[in-house]
Amino acid sequence: MQLARQGIDGQLSISDIAEAEGISVPYASKLLAMLRKAGLVTAERGRKGGFSISREPSEIDLHEVITILGGPLIDPDHCTKMSGQLDVCVHGGKCSVHDILGGLAGYVANFLAQTSLQDLIDGVVPDAAPPQKIIKLVHGVPKSQKQVGI
């Protein structure tokens, strides 16, 4: 966020970024290395060197940043990776948890893709209202579905 606030023409050292974000210099260095490898930041060596953001903050969405820094927040393949003590999940075929995680992963990815670094700088958040179907799942089964035994 510090580099986004500086804009495309600004520069900050690793220690400045670490201090401003409240993280260690080694951790800041690791994060910046991942962002640099992906092309989101550039580095200039030397006395007047430092890190800069490579594109305008309005052109970089949070989905891109989060994916670069560690992958999806919700892994739609969670069920295949977390099978408990067995090699394969006991719910193998059709699993409603898998469907929920997949739908939620899509919703989160879409929301993050609609949110740019500039939005965070400006304090603007896209419409955060989840689709009606997700609200029904979170807050219980709608009356009409209860009546028909779903």
C-alpha cells in the first residue's frame, strides 16, 4: 500500500516500507521480491534507489496482488487436499461443502477483482452486497423452501 500511495513516480526503500507497514525488513523484502518477480513493482539499486509501483494503482486489482502473494483466499480444491485421515474424502462424489467453497471462492475473487489499489487509497469499496443466493445460505433456508421440504 505504501508504494501505491507514492504512485508510479514515487520510490521507497525496503526499510521505509517495513516501518510504515509495521513488518520486519526481511518479511518486507520477501513480499517485494514476489511482487517484483510478477512485475507489479520495480527496483532501482544505488544510493537513490528503492522500490516503485510499476503501474498506476487504479490498474492493479486486489485479486492480482493476493494471488501473487499467496494464492486464493478460499481454495476451491480444499476438499481434495483436506481428506482427513483417508487418502480420499468420504464425501467424494457430490459434496455440498465443496460447492459452497467453490461458489464463495468465485464471489471473493470477483469482489477482489473489482477493487483496485486506488480504491483502497481513496477509501472506496465496491458494492459489497453478496448475491441473494449467498445471503439465503448464510442466514438460513428461505420460507418458501422450508414449506416444500427442501
